[in-house]
Amino acid sequence: MKDYSKIAKEVDAIESKIWDVASNIWEFAEQGYHEVKSSAYASEALESEGFKITDRGIGTIDTSWIATWGSGSPVLGLMAEYDALPGLGNDTQPKKTPAKSGNTSGHGCGHNLICSTSVGAAIALKNHMEKENIKGTIKVVGTPAEELLNGKNYMAAAGAFKDMDVILHNHPTPKNSVWNFHSNAAMDMWIEFKGTAAHAGLQPWDGRSALHALEVFLTGVNAMREQMIPEARMHYQILSGGAAVNTIPDYTKVLIRYRGPNAENVRKHKEWIKDIAKGAALATQTESVFTNLGGIYDCLPNDVLAERVTDHLHKYFPLDFTEEEQAHAKGTQTEMGVAQDGMAADVSPVPYGVSIGASSDVGDVSWQKPTMGVIYSSWPLNVPAHTWGATACNGMSIGHKATVAAAKTMAATGLDLLTDPDFLQKTKDEFVKQLDGRTYKTLNDSDTNIQGKLDTKDQKLFECSIHGAMEHFGMPEHHHDH
């Protein structure tokens, strides 16, 4: 049986750096496409350990990057995320408490730990490979804006993952498991209506209401639901509904998110939604404008990889939490009105043939290369993601323990993929089996992510953040070659 104690010790040796990355990104708590400090901090943490930033701005997303170390085959990819969510800023307390920084955004989905786990696993693997003279290449991919579902899909379309053999990722949850399920494909769309403004009291007949167009459109969208298959989902958010009650509004805008079990289903309903928008415009004598913000694929499972990740999960999980940490967990559960079951006390078996209604841009990656994720407990059982309770735990000792143990799980799995050609080939064979003859074709309509470009102010902050991170990690200025 292979000895994994050395790779675990390599993770332990950099525990302080892992938590430094996690806690700082938790404090930054920047939303998608604007993760200027978080992106810079994570990339420079890797550079300070010998990685080279070989790409930035992949898929026209300024806060994306690839950090590379090593040479030759196999090539192992590790994905890192770092975007936060609006309205979830919270102190590390078992109750809803504003963050001391005053930041109203927070890591209620634990992306600060996703980043630190992948960064930690990569550095530990690199150090172990140097000592043991193991050949291969590690690529850490900084992937922005996962919460907006339009990061990895643009990066995948741009070829970011094409030279990798296999890719690992991770995600905190209330449980310890493995990302071996089928998720929904999805697409985000802006629908805009342009009408003619008029005074609503004096001369409404001179106007053409963009708001009426929006109402007709949403009626049509909701009528579509009866003909949607049970796996499908439809969501919308009105972004602009008019400026004043006594004016016929000449402009409205809505964000539509459609989810379906596969890319073919999403493409079909995209066209249907466009037709509804055209019909609403015709009915109200207005103009409709359709923008595809980007589409993502469903996640493909990989049973071979999932079984190996689960084997390693059993080495490092469940975590041993203190009485104080369990009290924090149960206090959070009490505040949120859920069962006081504390933290997870087991590792779930491999999920086979499971489908979920949620979506992730990991899907596009999983259609290009064998891909698998480590799932681990960093907030209490029964507490949903995207809540203040998750934010609190992801910034304290519970999150600290979780990211270190998850880094060990990722590093051990990565070591197997780098040193066991038979295992690597089996993961590739399973990938081909899951594809079942299908091919990947991006759901995006454009090569350009229209939300991914930083404005001048943020671009300057990004550059300053890179220099600030270099100073923090003690790197000389001449090392900066971005």
C-alpha cells in the first residue's frame, strides 16, 4: 500500500500559508469579475513558491490566470475559485452579525477555502515532487465568477484546459463527499425592451411601454413552465422596470436563467425564450434585444476518480472538532432554526447516478477532461450554502481545519494521478465512456465575456494588489513579469 504520510506532511509544513490565503480572501470578500485583491493574492502565493504565472486574462476575464510548475507529462490541473456573494458579510460568530470590516459581501459558499485548498495542494505536491524526483506538470487555474456561472465556460472555450490530462477541484459543504453527480446545464440571458417615453397622465397614447413588453414577456416565460421537463428550472430578476410611476417607461431589462439537464435542452429553450421576447415586442410595438451572457454544460461524473477521492477522504475526514467549534456549529443551527446536529461526523459513500438541479461552470471543464471534486465539511449540518452561517464558519477555525484536510485529500489524489499511469488511463477511459460519443461545443455566442473586463479603476487596483501581494510574500520586484 502506498505511503501518503510524506505528502500529508508537506501540507502540514505549509499550513500557515494555506490559512493565510484562506483568511485574507475571506476578508477581501469580492464579488465575481471584481476579485482583484483575491486573484492577485492567490496567484502571488503560488509565485512565491516557484510557480510561474503563464497566463492572465484567459477567456477575456481579467481576474483569471494559470500558474504552472514542472515540465512534461502527466499534466495535472487544479482549479481555484475566489468570488464572494452579495449580502452575506458576517463576523465569525454563531449569529447574524455584520463583518468587522463593514463589507456586506461574504464567502457564504466557501470559495476562499476552494482557493486555499487548491493552492495548498499544488504547493505541497510541487515540494514532494522535487524531493522524490517525480516528473510531471502542475497547473493551478484561477477561475473567477463561479457564482455568476460564466467563468470556466469562457476559459474552456479559450483552450485553458486543453493541455491537461486530468483536473481536480474542491468545494466545502456541510458534508464530506465527492462531486460525482450530474448537474444541470444553464444559460444566463439579458432581455431588454426599448419603447417610447411619454407622460402617463397627459399623453399615454404617444408612448410605447417597455414595461408592458416586459410583463407580456414574463407571462410568456411563466406559461412555458408547464411544458418544461421536471429537471428544468427557470429564474428571473428584473434589473430595470422603469424610472417613474407617471412616465411611460421606454426601457426595461430582465435577467433570465434557464437550467436544463443538458446543453441540447438549454439551446432549445434559449430559442424559445428569444421567440417569447420577439412576441412581447410585437404585441406592444416595442423592440427587444437579446444578449446571451454565457451558457454552461452539465457536470459529467467520473466513477473511477470519485472512488479514489473517497478513499483519500477517509484518511483525513471526518474532522475532529473541539467542544467550542461544535458549540459554534450548534449555536448557528439554533439561530437558523435547524436541527442541532453539529458538524459532519462521517464520510458519505460515492454518489452513483445522482442528478441535482443546481449548476456549475465546472461542467464545461468536465466535458473536456476527466474532472473530479473533493467535497468537505466546513459549516454545520443542515445549514444551507449562501447563508451567513456558512460565511462565519469559513472564516474561523472550522474552515481552517477543513481546508488543510481537503488539501491533503487533493494532494494525495494528485500524487496518484502523477505516479500511477494505469490509474490515470482508467480515469481517461471512464471519461470517454461518460462522453458516449458526444462532443463539446460551447454554449456561448461570443468569445468575449462582456462582464469580465475590469474598468480602469479596478485594473489599477488589480495591478497594485499584485505588487502588494509580492511584498507580503517577500518576492523581489524583478520577479514580477506579468
